[in-house]
Amino acid sequence: LFLAQSVATVMGVVASTVGHPPAHALDMDAFANQQLTTTATTMSPDEALCRFGQPSPATGQACLRAGISPKRAGSLDAFGKVDRGDFVRCKQFYGDNGKGAYEKMTTCDGPR
């Protein structure tokens, strides 16, 4: 009885592993022919300069000619300009707070 059960188990394992369909391999000839027949678009010199060039006025002008936004990640754009916000000059002084005591106050010139 033990031998019959073990033979049946082995036959079941063999049948389950052999019964799978073969793996579908990549058809290399079809892949190579497809790659050869597709027309790859090339970058214009202005587009290449805009995407990969160092930030400068020439790079910014190339972006405008190529129709690409000169904005880049961070605060530096393609023209080489840094957006640091508005410049405001502040001055601290001690003034009377109306209760007979002096406290530190700040006044700023320019837009805030």
C-alpha cells in the first residue's frame, strides 16, 4: 500500500511539472527588425542645448526657439537667473510700547 501511494504521488508530481506549456521566448529576429524599421526622432540643436546645456542666456534663448519652457527644477532657470524673492532691508530699533517700557521693534523698507 505504501509503495502504491508513493508511486502515485511521484506520478502526480511528474505529470504536474511536465504538463505546463513551454515558456514563450522573445522572438529576437522580430524585435531586431522592429527596432530597425522604427524611425527615431532626433533632437534639434536648440532642444538639446535647452535640455542638457549649462544655464546661461544662450541656453535660455535656445529654449525659447525650441518652444520649451525655460523653467527648471529648483530656483535656477535656463537663463541662469535665480529667483530669490524680493529684496527687503529691515532695521531693528528699541521703541516705546506706550506702557512706559521699551521693546525691540522692526521696520522694513520695500514690499513685504
